[in-house]
Amino acid sequence: MSRFDHTTIDDVIHGRLRLGIMAYLSTVSPASFVELKAKVNATDGNLSTHLSKLEEAGYVRIEKKFAGKKPLTLVHLTKSGRNAWIAYLDSLHALLNAAE
């Protein structure tokens, strides 16, 4: 039986919106800001705030460019972000198994 230790959960990822962002980016990377906003049901400001937190942690990279004359923001899951996501899932599994 594993030791029950909830402190191994990554607080940067664990917030509900950031969890949704990371889950979506783990399957679709990069995603446009507009696409991500729709998938996680967020406002522009709220999504920007949470993306900044993930970017500060090195989990995502924000790319701003133009598609023709329209601005386009792409959000990429970094290698560090993918590793953190996998570690987060492993921590959740360990926590659930330890609670049995």
C-alpha cells in the first residue's frame, strides 16, 4: 500500500481551469487562443491570467503571429509541461491508490 501524500499534487496544474488547459493541450498542441477559450469555457481575461501562470512555470509557450492580417495566438505545451502533466497524473493515481 502506498503512502497517502496529497502534497505531491502540482498546485500550478491543479486549479480547475489550468487543469482543463493542460488536459486539452496534452492532446492538441498547439491550440489557438480562441480554440482553447472555447474548450475550457473561459473569458479572454481569465484564460490569459491562467496561461500566464502556466507560462511562468515553463509548462506552456505562447506564440503570437499573424494569419494574413489577423492576429493569431498559439499555445504550445512545452516538453517540461508534458513532463509535469504526466507527473501530475502519476501523483493523482498514487493518491487514489493510497486511499484504498
